[in-house]
Amino acid sequence: MSMSTLLMAAPHPIVIAVCVVVGVLILGIFIGSIRIVPQANAVIVQRIGKYHRTLESGFNMILPIFDKTLPAISLKERVADFRPNGVITKDNVKMMIDSIVFFQVVDPKLFTYGIDRPMSAIENLTATTLRNIVGELDLDETLTSRDTVNEKMRQIIDEATDPWGIKVHRVELKDILPPPSIQESMEKQMRAERERRESILRAEGEKKSNILVAEGEKQAAILRAEAVKITLLTEAEGRAQAIQKIVEARPNAEYLTLQGYEALAKLAEGQSTKIIVPSDLQNVATLFTSISETLGVGGSMPIKKPTVAKTTPAPTPTKK
């Protein structure tokens, strides 16, 4: 084979270059048609300027040159912290309220084509809704009805954002700032309320303390009275048993006379200033004997009648 034949059979360099360029273009188009969408994201595809489809997370292919993808849209729940808004209550009190909205994009197509600048729209909608709701409440209801205000705002904003492909999960009032004069009056009111509660608690404590002290004194008095009662009963029973023992022993006249002397001695030890002494001390023994004979039924000793002592009248002083 001649050299000229080999040169004619070999590919021309231009052909090789064209093939390489075509191959690179095909590879570039293939690579450019690949779209990998991250998790919890969505991508809108426009074909010749018109909505074509929505790419979900994972591996996707598009038609090069004719298809165009928009920036990815996050499908995760978002938190929008808006700046404080001035509102006026029903009783004409102006205050600043800071709100937070928790929302999520559920339809990327509506979120893209439903409204222009959706975040600004949500902020303005939240501000106007808040003014409308708070305008129907007075200051005290606004401060104490946060849950009611939150729920009403969520329902209204969620219903209004449905055409935008947005789902509002929760709306919270972050901070409520009344005017300084209102804050000062509220602090005074809270201070007075705390002092009133303190006074009530102190009075109730003193009342309970006095009741407990009175009940304690009452119980102590009852116990002391019962102790005195038991003591007196015990002493009376002891004396009765002693007298019964004496009666059963059938004492003689000498013993009774001795007991009479001891009784007079005890009487003399008292604080009385006058002591009546019988003229005949034997009558004392006679009296004890009579008592013992009366208490002792069937006794052998005869019952003696006490003799009445004769007293001589005092001489009458004569006038000189």
C-alpha cells in the first residue's frame, strides 16, 4: 500500500475537531439538563416562559435551552418576626405590639405566581389584622386575652393566604408595650393589689393564731378542771373510806375525844379570828360517838345524847 493511500484513508483533522466539539456540546447539554433538588425544597420549571412543572427533591431532568428553572423554594416551616406595630385599643390607648407568624409553603406554584413579594404581603396582612382585632378590645382585655387574639389572627391570616400556597400554623404576640404612663399606673395597681393580698393573708394568719390560742386555753382549762375534779373525788373517796374504816373499827370514847382535840387544833391553825370552844370538851367526844353510832348499823355501843353546855350570861355593866 502506497503512502498516498494511507493519507487518504486517515480522518481529516477538521473532522476530528468537529466530532470533539459535538461530543463536548452533547455532554454539556446532558449535564446541563440534570437538576438535583435538595430535601424539603421545590423548583419551578418554566418552558419558553410558561409554567411547565415543579421539580421535587432528588434527581430530575429538564430540556436544555427550552426549560428554565427558578430558585429553589423551601418547604420547611418558617418563622417571620415582624417589627412592632402601633395599634389603638377600644378605650383609645395606643400601644406597640410585636407579632410572630409561623407559616409553611404548601404549593410552590401558587407561592411563585399567586402574589408578588409574599413575605411583605404577610407582614402587611398581619399588621392590619392585628389592628382590627385589638381595636375591638380594651386595654385589660388585650393584656389578658392573648390566646384569643392569637387564634383569631391565625384563622384570618390562614384563610387570606390560601390563594398564595401558604399555610399559617401559628401566630403569637411576642411583646405588648403600653405607653409609659399606662405602665406606671399598672405597676401602682399591681403594688396595691400585692399589699392588699399581704394584708388579707396577715389578718387570716392572726385570726387562725388567735383561734388556736383560744382553743388551746379552752382545752387547758378543761383539763385543769378535770384534774381538780378527779383530785376532789379522789380525796372525798379517801375520806369516805377512812371514815368507813373508823366506823367499822368501832372506836371508843377516848379515841373520839382525841380526834376532837385534833380537829380543834386544825381549826385554830386557820385564818379565822374567832374560835368557839365548847365549855365541856367532853361533848365533842359525845358528838363523834353519836355520829359513829348513827353510821354503824347494829353497833353494840349505846347512843348517848349530847349534853348542852350551860353558859352564864355576861355581867351587865353598871352605870356610875
